[in-house]
Amino acid sequence: MVRDQIPASRRSVLKKGGAALGIGMVGLAGCNGGGGGGDGTSSSATSSSSSSSEELTITFATTQPPKNISVQAAQKHFIEPLESKSNGSITVDLKAGSLGGTEDNLDALSSGTVDILHESPTALAQRWASEYSFAGDPFVIKDMDHYDAVTEEFLKPDDGLNGILKDNGVRLGDAFYVGNRCTTSNKPIKTPEDIQGVKMRLPQYETWTTVWGEIGADVTPVAYDELYSALQTGVVDSSEGPISQFLAVSLYEVQSHFSVTNHLLDTKHFLYNEEFMSGLSDDQQELITSTASDAVEAMTDQIKSNEESLYQEARDKGTTVVTADEVDRQAFVDAGMPALQDLSESKWAVSIDAVLDLA
């Protein structure tokens, strides 16, 4: 279990290392200007400590293992550029798949054991803000441009998700594309009619099962580690998830079709420990967040490019890939709309119409 507080010695290193960073930033004028860090340090005090040789070490965590494409993309487009732009004053200590599951990582972030974390809006909603689950619910978000608009309008403002996260010691940053969740089966799934009465395995998120049940699927609970055998024995006939999962769990051995329903856009955000960020100068915060902002676009492009190779791998293994052009996604949205409307009225912080209007 993670500790609740960062040791005082580590906080000292963060402050001193942050001051040292102020004179080494590429493209930043002056030494912290007239602004101090979030701990109230004056500019003169910051200047006097800027001669410290101690570096700023950032602990950056993800639940994914080192070889995962999102970790490799973060290494290339965030960690390496950040260390380079700081002229070596910043070192990133990457914890990839080594701190446990989602809850363990969120615990570490909110307590300050971890400074930066990648996690999904679904995980954030489950942990702290169920009224913002729409950011990770089926048939709500159309594509990455739509998600970015929703983030700016409803998630990042302090009167939105970000305010709730800050109350829990977390600051919301930019998001990058992880994948699209699609549908596996032993027949093409192109319209809602194709899923009527089909026994479909879903993660047990109430909003997910509600929407798919409205569309007509026979939602059947199955533990993830039993998914392969459940499909093999006919306990369920269908499942959903990204193409990476389809290949990783060898579902191509027990499912003939992968239909690109794109019913749920998988994203992850840069998340920051609020106390850590507040303890840095404005210039230091800007360097970190601007590097992350640049990174998310490049990470998205790399992950999407890798995704295309995964679809080809599935085809090479004998899977029939029903492309997005062949799927009537809007028909699924329409079929699920009664449930989406009910969720927006009873559970969500905003209406489904307000969200869809940003698409």
C-alpha cells in the first residue's frame, strides 16, 4: 500500500531542484521572472537557491508494462523531450506496470508518491466523479476531436471534473488516444439488429451495460480472466474491446469477426499531483505541461499507426474485420438514445445533447 505523504527530504529536493531548473530551461527568459513557486517562495529566495546542484526527479507512473505502445510513445514524445528541454535538470523515473492496478496508481498519485500518471476518464469517474462518466461511456464520444472539445468544455474547467479532482489532490491534463473499443463475434455486427439477443460480455460498469442493454444485447457478466473460455464454450457469444485486447487474449481463436463499431473512444489523460505542481515555479509548470501538450498529438499519431498494423495482424490470423465504413454507428447511437437520455438526466453532470453538440 502506498504511503500518504512524501517524505520531507523529497519535498526539499523537489523545491531545490525546481529552482535549479529555472536557469536551465531552453527558450525561457530570465530566472523565474517575478513569480515564485506555488509554495510562496519569493523571487529573491528562488534566485539565491538556484545555484543548487540538486536535480528535479519526477516520478511518472502508468499501469501499462514497458513494452506497451502507449508507454513507448510516452518515452519518445514526453519523457525524452522533457529531459532534453531541461538541459538535464529534470530526470523522469518511469514506473511502468510496477505499482499495481488502477486503484493503486490513483492512490499513489493523490497521496504524492507519484507526481504524474496516465489514466482514463472511466477510472476517474469510478473513483471520484461518477457524474462525469459520459466521457467514457458507449456511443457518446465520436472521435478524438470531439473528445478534445468535451475536455475543454466540461472536464478541464475548475467547475467541471478538474475541480473535483483538485479536491482530491489531482490536476487534470491533456488526453491522448489509446484505441477504440469495438465488437467481437462470430458474425458481422453492422447494425443494432445484428446484436439483438446476443449474449455479450461487458465490463460491469452500470452505464455501459445500460446502454448496450437498451440497444438490445443480452448483457452477460463474465470475469475478464474467464473471457476466452466463456467465448469458447458459448457462455457468451460476443465481447467488446480494442483490437490490442483481441490479439493479446487470442480471441481470434474463438471469434471469427471483429466489427469496428467504435462505440467507445479509449483515452488517457496526463494527471498531475496537485501539491507537486503547486510547489514548482510557473516556468517549471509551463515546461512540463507544454511538453505534455505537444506529446499527446504525437503519441496519438503513433498509437493510431500501430493500431493499423494490429488490424492487419488480425486479418493475417484469419479474422474478418468489419470496417467502420460498413458499420452504421449512428443507428447504434439512435438505438441507445433512450438510455443515454436517461443517464444524462439522472446521473451525468451535463446533458447528452450538450455533449453531442460538440461533435
